[in-house]
Amino acid sequence: MLKVRVMPTLLFKDVGLVKGRQFVSDRRVGGALQAIRVYNMREVDELVFLDITATPDGRRPDFAQIDELADECFMPLAVGGGVTSLDDIRDLLWVGADKVVVNSGAIANPDLIREGAEHFGSQCIVVAIDVKPTGPGRWEVFSHCGQKPTGLDPVAWARQAEALGAGEIMLTAIDRDGMMEGYDLAVTRAVSDAVGIPVIASGGAGTYQHMAEAVTEGHAAAVAAASMFHFTEQTPKAAKQYLRDAGLRVRL
């Protein structure tokens, strides 16, 4: 079994970091560079940086910004937002991203996953899947920061993404986002059991116990969190210690 990773998520909007609830992100939580410097000292396994206005604004990633942030980031950095082409993937890797997160661009053009994996390796390509429940045991994938229904089933889409060459899935439950009441374990387990690549559980973490449940009950390979690190005294290092004490393999 792979070691469980704890991955803080940074959501960038306009000029700074934000965090809200259910994909309504309007609460300012500081600057990106400052947050990265803090996480450098907190033994974070990996950091996720998502520009949540790039896709709605129809623009490419801000490569100069990522270049600056990557210079200060001493942990693996996964970057997403506005990625629609192979050039976007190439340029993000060139300026310092270790992985590229694709979402709406891959839904519009699934071959983007295959092209990215063929040119740069599956380990670089993370497919983000944002979901909402539509009924008991059913969910739908949404694009454009949770604004557009796609008609896609997350299990089927995750399988397709894996077949196209994705190295990881980042699965976010939109209705759990920012609520700090726990991950959607049912959809996490459904997607994790359907694919052979790591699934990162996202949306809803409020306690270390929630993270343990995402792994033991949701079968996730990694856990992402934002609000619990922004608004509580809980830390990634303590999260990993809790997971280790619970019998899970982590990197300390």
C-alpha cells in the first residue's frame, strides 16, 4: 500500500487566496507566497494550487506567478486552473509545477489527458473531478468550478481518465466543500474501487478522523484539505501523526 499523503489545497482568486463553502469562495485567507512558506515548515507531503478564476475568465494559467511560487516551494506542487492545451501543461511544468491538474479542459477535450501523459508521463497528470449527488448512490460531474453540469458519471469518467493515461484522480464533493463535516465517503469509495490509480479525497475535511475515514472507509490514497488548515489549529504534521497512530502508513 502506498503511504497516505496529506495535501493542503490553496485556492487562488484574483489577487489572493480564498476559501468558502460549496464552491462559493469569497472569504480571503491571505497570500499564496506566505502560505507556501508556512507549509514549507510544516512537513507537507504535497501542495495543490488551483486558480479558480482562470477557467471562468477563459484565460490561461498565470505562468509568471507559478514561476515565482515554485521558486519558494520545497515540496511537490500540483497546479491547476485554466489548463486547456498541451502547451499549458508544458509551460506549467517548465516554470516549476511538478504535476498539472486538469478539469474542465479535459472534459471538453479528453485527449488532453492522453497527450499530456504521452508527452510528460502519467505521473504529471492529475484529473480533478468535481461532483454533486443526484440521488441515492448517484452523482454527476460538474465543470467550470462546479457551475456546469456535464451529465457524466464520476465512476465512468474516472475510468476513462485512467484509460487515457491519468496518473491520479482528485475527487471533490462540491456539497461538502468547506463544511468541515467529513468527506463524501460513498462517492470516494465508488471511484477509488473503480480505478487502479490513486484517488485524492477532497471536500469536507474538518478533523483528523475525517482523513482517516477517507482512507479506511473511502479507500482514498491521499487526503486534501483547506478549511481545516486555514481556520483551525490543526496542522498537516499532526494529521500525519494521527494517521500513523491509527495504523496507516505515512511519511514522517
